[in-house]
Amino acid sequence: MNFPAHLKYTKDHEWIRVEGNEAYVGITDYAQNELGEIVYIDIPTLGETLNKEEVFGTIEAVKTVSDLFMPVSGEVLAINTDLEDNPEKVNEDTYGTGWLIKISLTSPAELDELLSADEYQKQL
């Protein structure tokens, strides 16, 4: 499995890639592998400001539906609309074209509470 070192991770299997005061969020390679074939993603929180660990949407696979949790507090600026017609991109390229949301960070200090790639792998 792939766990890029430049990302931060949550215990709930989300990743975050920070770019200035904004960040992209998705699910980890481990999570997409455990879920299996992803068939639908529902993210109704565009424009909302959510706290760390709040649910920002759900992801549906053939065998289950899982909540998606905010890795840090922030405003949901964008949703990856390419996933509406192609949710399988999460399975194919979870750290690239399979990103879920783009957020504006409201509490950047919370990033320090997230796991490094090594720490995340040890948790698994």
C-alpha cells in the first residue's frame, strides 16, 4: 500500500495535503482498499465550516457506506465534481484525481495533531 510522506493522516483513514492556507482531503489507500469498489460519494457540506472530526459526507461502496470525517477544522471550498460520474477514481488514484474536498484551514495548529505516514502505518 501507498502512504505518501508529504501527507498527514487521521486515525479515521483520511489524508490531507496542505497548500498554503488551503488543503485537499481524501481517503487513504488502506481505506479505499478496505471499502472495495466505490460506487457513490455524497458530500452535502459545500460552503459549510466544520470542526475537526465532524462528518463532511459519506462514501458508498458495493458492500458498505462510511462517514467521511474532517481531518482539521475548515470551510469546504470545493467538492471534486469529477467523482459524481466517476467515483471509481477514488479506487484508481486516491491521492491524486480521487481527492474528495478542498478546504480553507480555520485552525492550522490542528495539523500538528495528525499522523505522519510512518505513524499512520504503525497504527494499521
